[in-house]
Amino acid sequence: MPTTSLATRRTRGDIPFGVVNYAGFLLFAILCAYPFYYLIINSVSANDLSALGRVRLWPEGAHLSNYGQILQLNGLSEAAVVSVARTVIGTACTVLASAFLGFMFTQERMWKRSLWYRLTIFTMYFSAGIIPLYITMKSLGLTNSFWVYILPAIVQPFNIILVKTYVESMPRSLQEAAEIDGAGTIRIFFRIILPNMTPILATIAIFTAVAQWNSFQDTLLYITDQKLYSLQYLLYTYTNQASSLAQAAQNAQGNLGSIVSAATSQTPTSIRMTVAVIVVLPIIFIYPLFQRYFVKGIMLGAVKG
């Protein structure tokens, strides 16, 4: 009987705790999601109401003309191709390099393994700065080159640490069995280790894809050729020039003799909201594809054993 009473008391106490717990997490989720929702409803609402800050909970005077006008800006399609290409190629190269280096740093037969590992980790804490980095990129011929988006970001010490710890948590018997059968290091990596690293590789892919897609500073520093502008850099410049772009759009519509209402006439606020949605939506759609691997990859890659 005492045991039953104790169990009953715990069950009754768990109910209000569970309600408060779920309510707290629900509120936190709403607070996290609301900024994205706010951007979307303002980008499709009447531009005059959005500029006055009157759109808060639901769209008012909904229309999609903002997206049509933004997508017609010069160079946007070429910049989108550059951003997609750098995200896909950069993510693939970084994931493969992180997987291979993380694996190699677990191999005791690797020459000067500890030295190379420490030198790699050293770069995570110390940087020469922007000017030496620019000089290095220029000396290597990477300025005004698409590969400036890819090559400098291939080796990421944090990702290598995650992979190394993950590989060390895998049963050593897998590699030993392959070695007995005569498999070499490269074959062991591609046939045994790599297929069993899906969670940590998906985690690294998320980190890398988000970083590549959102990056615009490398374009700002190394690129002057407009054909190599990334989408984020182009939209960054459009955001900074929102007032002049809005005025130009209004003038263009006026010159064409079209009847432009205050609801669809471009404003700096409408341009900034629409640009922000265009930048963030691809990542929002891609993230759920890898999210199921995310927690498992981080936990197994962060705790040895």
C-alpha cells in the first residue's frame, strides 16, 4: 500500500508538471517561430500597412507582387545559381574532407598524427586576420574565382573533432576485421567507416550548408566580378539600397502609366521583408530533411564512448 500511494502521489504530481512543461516549450516554440511568421505575413501584406507596422498577427490586403518585383531585379538569377552551386559543392567537399580527416586522426599508424591534429585544432582558436587572409587568397589566385567560396572552407576543425570522436565511439572490431581481410586504409574508410557515419555527416552537412548559403562576407572581400556575386551578397546590397530601389520601382511603374495603389507600391520595408524571406526559406525547407539525424549526430560526436 505505501508503494502504491507513493506511485499515485507521483503520478498526480506529474500531471501539473507536464502541463507547465509543455506550455513552456510551446510558448518558447512560438517565440522562436514568430519572427519568421512576421517576415512572411509582412512580405505578402499591403505595403502601406506593413510600412506603418500595422501587420502583426495575420496578413492584411494580401498580394504577391513584392516577390514578382524582387525576382525581376538585375542579376538575381545568376546570383542564385552561384549560391546554389557553392552550397552544394562546398557542403559535399567539406563533409568528405571532415569525414576523411576525422577518420585519419584516429589511425595510430598515421605519420605524426598528434602533431597534425594539434596544428589543425590550433587554427580554430587563432587567426591571422582579414588583411593577411586577403593577401593569401590573392597570392593563390583565388580572388575573383568561384573556388574562393569552396577551398578555404573545406577544412573545418570543429567538424573534424566531431567526426574523430564519432569514429572513436564505433566498434574497433569493424576496422580490425577489414584489416584481417587485407583491406587498406582508403578501402576501410569508404567501405566500412563512411557508410556508418550518416548521423554525424548529416549534422556537418546542416552546419556547412547553412554557413555556405548565408555567407556574403567572402563575396564582399574577394569578388569584384558581378557574375560571381552570391545571392546573399546581392540581396544584402539591395537591402542597404531599399529606399532607392523602392523609389526606382515606383518611378518605373509611374512612367509606364500603370495605376499603382499604395498597397502594392514598393516601400523600403516591403523590400527588406521580401528579401529576408527569400534568403531564409530554402534553409527552412531543407533543414527538416536532416533534422532527424541532428540530435543523434551531435550527441555521439560530442561524447566519447
